[in-house]
Amino acid sequence: MLKLLMIREQIKKIYGKTPYEIINERKIKAAKELLGNSSYTINEIADILGYNDASYFSKVFKKTVGVSPLRYRSGFTV
């Protein structure tokens, strides 16, 4: 466990972000692409990105982006 904490701290020192933050950024970036360029449902996108719960995905997305996935998608035509 101590080794994992040391690795986490090294990653944070190098990238300025925790591994969780890096992974979350990449998932949200992928979500934006899927929302803008596919006809997948919000549930399907949450599943594709590894979220077990679409509600949690929507909460994380809104917290990160500032709007819900559905609202974000409404700015795009599929």
C-alpha cells in the first residue's frame, strides 16, 4: 500500500494531477466525443466508459463540464 501511495505522489508531482484526475479527464474527453459524434444513449456512453451507474456518470460530467451530458449533446447534431 505504501508503494502505491508513493507512485501516486510521484505521478502527481510529474503531471500536477492525481491518477484519478488524469483518468477522469480522459473519460470526460471521450464522453464529449461520443456525445457529439454518435447516437449512443447516455446509459450506453456511461457503460462504454466504465461507469457502473449512468447517474454517477452524469454527475461527474456535469461537475467537470458545467452542463449535463444531455444538455451538452443538444449543442450538436448527430
